[in-house]
Amino acid sequence: MSAYASHKGKYRLSDPVEIKESVFNGFLPLPTMSEGGICQELNAVNFGGNVEPTENSCIRKIPAAMSDKCGSNLEFDYQRFTDVKLMPDGTSDPGLKIYIPDNLPTIAVNGGDCDNALKSLVYDVYYDIIDDTSDVNDGRLYTVSNITARMEFATVDGSEEYFQQSFGVNFVSENRVAPNSGSGAGWQNAIVNRGRSGNPGYIFGKPVISGNPHNKTTAAANKVVQASTYGMATFRSADGSCDDAQIDPTGTIIGFGEDVVVGCTKVMTQAEYDTFCGNMTLATSMTNWLAFSDNMVGKFGNADPLDPSQWISGVETTLTSPSCEKFPTSINLNFTWSYVGSIKNPQARIMKAEVAYGTEKLEFTRENSQSFNFISTVSWTYHDQSSSIYDPPAPPIIFSVPYDVFYPFEIASPASPSFGALSWAVLGLLVSVFGMFFLSI
């Protein structure tokens, strides 16, 4: 095994991701399970190596004194794994911080428990490809452009013996699929987003695998799908209003088999209503979140982005001359699904996906202000493909033989008076001979 050689913030596939000052010896940590199941922090994030948190969990032994692990930068604290800086452009760079949401809960000892302990952590590492021809023979180089962290928190029960944590990492290309820097038109050395919600059939509740056609028009680009990291999504409002500041266009992840209804309310005065209805370009841009994140879905839970035949396209619709007489106030996505494959091991598959707007007249009828509701829905329809069992007819009991099977003998019709005792004797003799012949074979 060759030794790792630092490229000062530039990486080849499988290189450990470097960080500046921290307790983890210069590499971004990805805790894994030891032989006894206990979390060990010697493992580093390797560039390009996606890890699902559901497949990488471990346990921490709960100490007698909770403060030994429940505190700033201790094992139950998320800051232990996020308060670090990556080196995207060399050691002279101040370092790339890991972006985390604002107003995260603070870890704290509460009696014998630990509140807001880190339950799950997933790094999302965004990268660019460096077209460094001097290193073509030694492997393509990449650089990290951004990194975020998704986290879940829980309370550690001091009366328990162990607390489980999970860790993962997703690598996301800023340009999704990289063209080959060589003379060919192939697509090589690209890290491809491969979400998985089943193998192959979907697992209920897992995100619907989704993506978009590639944004390039080359022949090679037509053979790949820009897969989403998180799956199909629709909007979510933080406070129930339709204000842009409160809307997250991809805040609601759609799980397989799960009906979804989300909505928001837009409050307008008479003057705002007149402006809204007087400029449909403005109106549609103000409601552009009334949509779904992607327009392709995977037929199966492990749809391959490099094989477009495994995807269903056209999960989109276009507004035709909207007006306040007929304005889109809802968007509805219906999935048709069924079981396929072996009867003993059926696999859930998406058969069809259809999306449509619901429209209604927006009419101002109040004196001061009025609320208008907008909703997004997802529904699922099961398609029964029960097969009928084919029951073949019974085979004939008496087999047929050629008319001249007894040649050169002649057998007269039963109605013929010449068919006497001699003829019956000859026929009996022939049957006996044929019977002995077949028995001897």
C-alpha cells in the first residue's frame, strides 16, 4: 500500500481529507465501530468515499459522571466534529469552515442525563475538479469548495449503559459529472451521487430517488442523470407563511409510499393583490417554490445515474398563461407503484409519476387584507399486477399413429364382411411384435 502524499488541499480519490488544528491529528474524523461496537475515532473521511449513516453506527459507553462526555468538544457534543477547518487551497489558506445551521441546541448536563447530545452526523462535501494535466498520469485532482453538516440530537439517559451514534459523508460535485480531460469524449474519474433507498426495490419511508437530466448537451451527457443527494423534495415553510425568507424549497423530503400535504398562507392587502395580479411574471416568480425539486425519479431504490433507462422522466408541468382568474394554488404529484419480481420476494417499483397544478380564481373580497392558501401534495396509487395462472389442457389419452403404420398389411374397415378371423389373428400378432420390440428398448 502506497503512503499518502499531501497535495495541500488537493485530493485524489481515497485521500484522507485534511483539516487544520484539531484533536484528530490533521484529518477530518469519521468515527466507526470497533470490534466491540464501541465508537473509535481513528478513521478519517476518505475523499470520494460516500458512507451512509445507517450503515455506520457505533455506541458510546455512558459514564458514571455525565460531565465526562457531556460538554463542549466532548464525545456527545457536535462541535467536537464540526469546529474544524479544512484546507482547500493550501496551508497558507485560513481554512474552510464547516457550515452548520444557526441556533443549534446547546449540549448540557440535566441531572443525570445529557440534553442535546449528538445522535447522527452527516458531512456534505462539495468539490470541484482541477484539470491539472501535469497530474493526469498520477490521477485527477479535486478540491473542496464547501462543506456542511446535517445533525440529529437526542437526550442521553443516564440510567442506560450505552448511547448509539451514527456518522456519514456525501460527496457532491459542483458540476456533478466531470468530462474526461484526455482526448476522448468519455466520462471518467467522476464521483457520482448514488442515493439508495432499496436494493433494488424501494423501502417504505426511504426518500424517492430523484434527479435531473444533465445540463450539458454532449452525447456523453445524455447518458447520465444528475442525481440528487437527498431525494425528491417539495417546499416547507418555517412559520406557515409564504414569505420567501420563511420558505425552504426543498425542506420536505418525500418518502416512498408516504402521502404528503404541506402548505403556506400568503397575506395580501388590496394594493399588494393588484400588483400581484397585474404582473404575472412577478406573481409566478413569487410562487416558484410551488414545485418539486427534480423532474426525474428512479424506478427502483438503487437506480443508477449512469443508466437513464432506470429513470422516469417528465415529473414536471408548465404553466400556460396564468392569471388571477386561473392561478395555480396547488401542485399535486401522484406516484403509481407496484410489486414486481418473484412472488416470494417482491420488489417495490415506481411505475409512473404524474404532476399537475390545481388552479382557482384569486379574488379579493375583504376590506383590509386577505389570506390565500398554497399547498403541495403527494399521493400514491397501488397498481395490482396479479397474474392469472395458466392451466394447460389435459394431454390426449389415446395417441394417434400414421395411417400406414401396418404397411404392407391391409386392415379392412370394420363394416367390411371380408375382415374375418384371420385378419384379427394377424392384427393380434402385429400388436404383440410391436409390444415386445418397444419393451426391449
